[in-house]
Amino acid sequence: MSPIALLHSQYLRATQLEVDLDASRRHFDWEHRRSSMSRLIAVALYHRDHFSQGSARRAFGPGAYHWAIVVMSPEGEAGDRRVFDATDASNIDPTTFRLINPAMDWWFRAQETEDPSLAAKLMGHLIIGEVPLDVPMDELKHFFAKVPLPVKDSDPQENSVTWVAKAIQALQRQGWVPELDLEQLKSSAVAYADERLRSEPRELDIKHFTDLQRASTQQTSLS
């Protein structure tokens, strides 16, 4: 091996070591914070049937999936779980049998018990932060209700993805979610959902966004 090639190899190893150390520090910080922070904040993605596959998936990009924010107890622990999202869904009122939201306007939805039809389409969770246990769920509901709803027929198009992005920014202002690259989050989340959609059968899955970042960085450095 030539001196130049040897120096280049040593540089790559040193760079990778720094990446691994940085990821380890982030993981330690995360575990340390969990002693005082209880509920997890996650981004959840749900498949949208044919929109999430083939040419439609490529055309719609991140919008090929429905996005939501989930607040839940730490992994493996029983407890509250709330799903917050923006939707333009229309439904039949079970009492009057009249169509609710026929114009398909965007509205804020907070679910204590997840809609079974939506739960069946859940691809998984990407954990992005934590919220103090002493913050009541009702307070969180009011918090997310203040996030601006998507504007119908806007250009560029707004949807559940843009609502989640705004919700994340609001969470960051509260100090509940660290600084992160939203575009990288979108890319990682969609790749994660694509992989989950291809796997059968699917079990409930929870991953940390920082772990996906680390895997992506390692793959890039080795390519």
C-alpha cells in the first residue's frame, strides 16, 4: 500500500471512529434523559393502500403515507397512547347516517383509542423525543390542536406530512425534540415504511430515529 493510500485508510478509520463515538454519546444522553422523561414522542406512518405502492408511491413521495405524532409510554411498558394528526377524512355518522366532512376539509384529530381501520395500516414508529410525565395528555391535545392545519388546494401541496413537520418544530421549541434535519427524517421514515410494507407478517415495530441516522452514516462512509 502506497503512503498516500495508507494515510487515506487511516483517515477513514479515524472518521468512522468519531462517528461511532458521537452516536454512542447521543445514545448515552438519550438513556440518561429517560430517568426523568417518561413518555416517548414518535412519528408514525400508515400506508394509504395503492398510493403507497408502485408509481403512485414514487409520485407522491412522503405523502404516499399518512403521518401522525404518537405519544406513548416507553417501549415494553403499558400505559397511555395517544395519536395526533391532521386528516381530511370523511365518515358516516353512525347515528344520523349522514356524511361528515363531505367537502374533505382538513381537521385536527386526537385519538385515545386508535381507529381500527387506521391501526391496521400502521407501518411503525420512529422515536424522535420525549415529553415529561407530568404533562397531562389533555394538555398535549391542546398543544397539538394549535399546530396550523394544512391549507386545502395549496401550492406546494400541504398534507399530514407538512402538519407533522410543523408539529415537530413546535415540539422543538418546547425542548421535547432535539434539533434534527427534517428532510433526512422524511427520507429515513419513508425508507423505513417502504421496508415495512414489503415485510409480511408485520408486527408492531418501534425504532429510534438516531439509530437510522447512524446506520445511514455508516453505510455512506463505507460506500
